[in-house]
Amino acid sequence: MQLTTNESQIDIAKELGISDWTVRRVICNLDQFFKPNYHWLPRHIAFDDFKSGRFAPSGMSMILMDIENHRTLDIILSRRNFGYAQLTDVEVIHRLLA
């Protein structure tokens, strides 16, 4: 399975030899591994806003990333809800440009 292709849950289940309900259950439990830690920020972060359409009130969301290990810290649904005062312990802030 490649992450560059769009595959249905049924196709993933067939490829792995499991039921589509097992795939669905695993996907639903993935959020436990990707919950952001709001009590810690890395020294270097990057952020970028992107069009998120109807999923965000403003139509634009923001992604925060740790640039040292290239991990996503959080996806903020509305860039209007983000305050830069929260970044007081961060040494370097990078703005990603397209």
C-alpha cells in the first residue's frame, strides 16, 4: 500500500487479508497516537496555512510542524484561533512558503 494512492477501506482489507471492519476500527483508534501535546513545544517550528474548505469556519487551516524531526505537531482548524503568544518558548519560527 502506498500513501500516494487513494485506496478504499475495502481495498486495504482485501490487500491485507482482513475484514473492512478491522480496517475501520484501526483507523478510528489511530487518533490516540497522534494527539498533540499542548504542554510542550519544540525549539524550532514551521507553520503554513492551507485551504481546508468547509471543514474550517474560515476556510483556511494551519499546520504546525517540528522542523527538527519533520513531525506534525497539530493542525489548527481555523487560523483565526491561533495566538502567537503561545509560542514564547520557541527559538525559531519558520513560515513555509509555496
